[in-house]
Amino acid sequence: PRARAVAAAGGAAAAGGSVSAVVLSGGVGKRMGAGMPKQYLPLNGTPMALYSLRLFAGMPEVGEIVVVCDPSYRDLFEGEGAGGKPLKFALPGAERQDSTYNGLEQVSEGMALAAIHDSARPLADAEDVRRCFADALEHGAAVLGVQSKATVKQVDQDSLMVERTLERATLWEVQTPQVVRPELLRRGFEHVRENGLEVTDDVSIIEALGEPVKVTKGSYENLKLTTPEDILIAEKILAGEGADAMAKAKAGAAN
């Protein structure tokens, strides 16, 4: 029988095989300007989406992997394999929340956590992910994130006049994986459907329920790759030139 993960004071680690990783790989990637979805473009010669598959395949806490993708790309994942773990598939939906729901439908009964991850983030760190698992066990839901380094202003949508400057110390940019107890996420989807809500990320569903969400401190290198420049930065990070690449990226964003 699958080991059960139990949250304890201080954040217990997830038990072996207790997490279902749901890899979202159904986006079209229009901003990349390529002839295929961005998550299948090569990163150092390997299709980007396979980095996420390999990450979860190598984590003992993960008991199964669900890939949400167009059926025409299934052979890519099947050819790679999941390190002996069950590999399942689900169809992408019209919106992100639809894809997440389809993936959640494939999560096996008894899993302690569902970890929803965007395959356009190939640089997630396993130790950061483990801490996110532990936080989700303790609080019900957790998401990797980093403090915002930008100054963010609230602006009137019509006049574009600044209304106020938001306190940067309280602003965090969330990443993936976003990790939730499956039963809580299912209850959240019921609430979203009943109230006709649209959400842009998975833990927003939990927020809509009024339930707590913990932010687990992650890494600025866990980039979402959406432009050709992002791929160049990711390749430098993989080559061990992360600090220089991130400095150049921040300089470009400031200009």
C-alpha cells in the first residue's frame, strides 16, 4: 500500500509515493513566435517539457505523473518514461483552470498532494519543491514564489493615472509547482463552477474558498520561458552562468 504523508509541527516531509505531479503542457506559446508550442522547443537540445518530467521522475515523493497535453505529443513523454512511475495523460482545456481540472481527474485516490506544474518552467529546483510539499501538507496549499523586485503601481484602467504605489515588501511573484491537497482542490473547483469564477492560477481556487495558501520561498531562476530571450537565459543558467544571466535579464527589464 502507498505510504501516507502526515503533516506534523514544523512541516513534515512528504512520504514516498504520496504526491501526484500534474504537468501542464498544453499551451500554445504564441509569444515565443515559433512553429510549435514553447514547451516543446529545445533547451540545450532537449524538449523543454522533458525537464519537468525528469524532475518529478527523480523525486521519491512523487508516486505518479499526469501530463496534460495534446495527444500528438504523448509519444514524446512515453519515449522518455517516468522512471518506473505510472505515467498518465489528460487533455488540455480551453483555459488553464480547465487543464488543471482535467489533470486532477487523473490523480489517484489516496494521494496526499497534487503538485500542479507548468512545463514552461524547466528550472524548478527539487529541494525547493520538497519544501513546497511540506508546506502544503501543513497548510493545505502552498506555492513557490519570490519577492517582487519591481515597483508596482495601481493604475486607473481608463485614465491610466496612478492611484497608489503598492508596498513592495508585501508583493510576491508566484511560480509553480502549486501544491494542494486533492480533496481541497476538488472542493475549490466545485466553488468555482457554482459561482462562475475565472482564475489564472491554481491556488487562486483555494483563495476563493477562503482557505489559507502558504508561499514557499523559491528561486529567481525558476523562470517561465515565454520568449526566445528567456531560452537563452535558461541555457546560461544550466551552464552555470546563472548569476550573470539573471543580472542581464534584470538590467533588460529595468530599461
